[in-house]
Amino acid sequence: MRISSFKVVTIVALGAAMVLAACGGNSSSGNTTNGKIGGTVHFLGTWSGSEQDSFMAVIKPFEDQTGVTVEYEASRDQDAILTTRVTAGNPPEVASAPSPALLTKFANQGKVIALNNVLDMGKLNSEYAKSWIDLGSINGKLYEVYAWGSLKGLVFYNPKVFQQKGYTVPKTWDEMITLQNKIKADGTTPWCIGLESGAASGWPGSDWVKEIVLSQSGPSAYDSWWQGKTKWSSSEIKQAWTTWGQVLGSGDSNVYGGKNFMVSTNFGDAGNGMFDSPPKCFMHNQGSFITDFFVKAKPSLVAGQDFNFFPLPDVNSKYTGAHVVAGDTMSMFKDTPQARALMKYLTTAEAQDIWVKRGGKTAINNKVNVNDYPDALQKNIAQTILSAKIAKYDAGDLMPPDMKNAYWSAILQYVQDQSKLDSILSGLDKVQATAYTT
């Protein structure tokens, strides 16, 4: 499974009547009362805080139109919870973002519902880039659909502070390292990094490593790595870790608060130090979704004025324009009228547009009006995705669950003692030897 590009086009928004149709208000969705389906559907997702608020805003029109109540449960440890519930025969009707490897396992066991007869595939093919449909397909059947995407490897900064300090946005990796050294010499730590995310702690640091692997060693090395064909102790992967170590600095001295701050600070809060007076840090590498966290924490912030971004510069000019992308997915584990209706609704432009307007997400449905992105920054993110010369899906999410979890744990170990890199990579090699065979 792979990703090649997003596609965003401008059209006239569809009428509200389309929402009801998309929600499955027809004979295939079960019995209805006064045109409504009624009942409940349990949805297991990863979104919490402001992201959960946005998802519930997406859900409200669906509930109003169908009479279905969506019982939403959030957990960052979704793979473990979903595995337990599927094994016990009591999965949620719909779940978001099971890892591709876990989803393949469920599909092979007949534990997840193929969507080819649930969704209007003709409509989906006309509104989704083929790469997104392929990404959710296993052995020719669709088991997973994407609703929103995000672009990884964006370095956010405060333009006003940069201007005051005379800092220039770097265009190359060497320029970025020069800038971080200048910031440090001026008496402030260059980077904001937070790694805490409950059971998924460590993943924000894993983004750094995978972005560097892709940019430094290229797409072939990247694919071979996540597929388990290239060892973690190989020169390509070790080089990516040591390159990240140069960003962190000796003893994590380039990061505000050092190792203790990183491991204890939630990823959604880590960048807020850029907006303090005086700033605690000046740059924050995160996915495009983080803008929503900025504004929720400090509502007075204005996109483009108080925060902007530059793509993480290419480590190797041979792979210019390489970007890691990710997406929010849905799979159906119980075939009910309510679940079918929800799956249909979440693939529509109307549903996806709600979160687009709130900020922090890029729609997968190509019928979402590009003018609905809330600011020039969000449009720029969409255009950056469109112009990506090399786009690869999040490597960690493509790895088997045991490998992914070990990867995240290794990140936490590394920031606490960079000198142990060889033993950390050796440990990951051992996990790799069994993770791809179970």
C-alpha cells in the first residue's frame, strides 16, 4: 500500500439535502422512522481535546439528519484496545486509524467488513484520488477509508519574533543548523519538542526520524525500512538517528527543558513556548494539524502573522520535495444500518468540509472547496501537499504494531541518553526479526 498525492479542487458546495442522502437514509440502511434511522453507533477514535471537539462538530449534522447517536470513545492506545475487543468478539461498530498492519490481520481473519458493497464505489472513485483508495485496500477489497489528511515535517515558527531577531527562514538543512546554532548562541533554546501522548508517547520524535530517513536516504530506503527488509542498525537508519541527534544537541541542549520536558510534555502543548514573551523556543516540527492546538491554547493567535511554517529542509538535495503524509481513517467492524450510514457520511465532502473550516485538517474528498480552508496558511499546506515530488505515508503507521510500539519506546530511550543509540538499534533489530512474522 502506498500514497502518491492529494488532490484538492474547487467546486460549488453541495446542498444540505445531500447530507441526508449521504447518511444512508434509504432502504439499504435499515428501517427508518419519519425518515430517520435512529439507534446508536459506537465509534473508537484517537482524537481528544480540540480534535475531539472538531470531530463532534462533524458528527452533529449526521446525528440531526439521521437520529443516530454516535457514542465516541477516545484512546491513543487504540491498537491494543481494538485487538482485545475484536478477539473477545465485541468490537466497536466503527474505528478510526487501526494500523495498516493490524487492519490487514483483521481482514485476513474476516474480522473487519469490506466496504465495496457499503459505499457507492463509483462516487468514491470520482471524489478520491486512486492512491487513497489503494491505501485502504487489501487483496482488491476496500477495508479502510480516509477522511482527512495531514502533512508531516512542517517547522512552525513565530514570524514576528523571527523579524525582531533578524532570523531568516532556512531553505536548506545546513541553513537550518546554522540558524539553530545562532538561536542557541543568542541565549535561547532553538526547538520545542513534546513526546508525551499517553500509550502512544514517543511518536512525535518518530516523525523526526522517518522524515530524515526519507529526505536523507530516499524513498527506496524508506520503503525497505518500514517493510522490515532493512535493519535498524543499518547505516541509513542509524544515520537518520544521529542526524536527529545533531538537532537535539549534546544532552538535548537544543530543546527547551531538555529530556525531562520532552518526555513529560504533551505533543499538543509543546509549541506554546514560541508564543511566550520572551519565547522559550523558536521552532517546532509537527504535522499540519498542530495549528488547531496553537489557536485553542491561545485564541488571539492569527495564522500567518503569529505562526507560519517552512517545510523541514531536505537533508539530501537528491530527494528535494520529499514529504511524509498521514491520514485519519475509518473501518467498519459491525455491519449495522447505523454504521453503514456513518461510513457513507464521513466520506462526503460535506462532512470533511466541517473540519477543514475549523482548521488543522486537509480533506481527502476532492470536492471540498479549496476556499473553505480558514486561512492562507492552511491553503499553503494543501498546496505543499499537491506539489510534493516524493510523498510517502507515515512509516511508523505502516509497521506491525509490535514494531511501531518498540519504535516509539526507542525514541523515549534515545532522548534520555543518546550515547545508547547502538544498543537501542540492536534492540529494535531483535523486535523486527519477529514482528513481521506474527
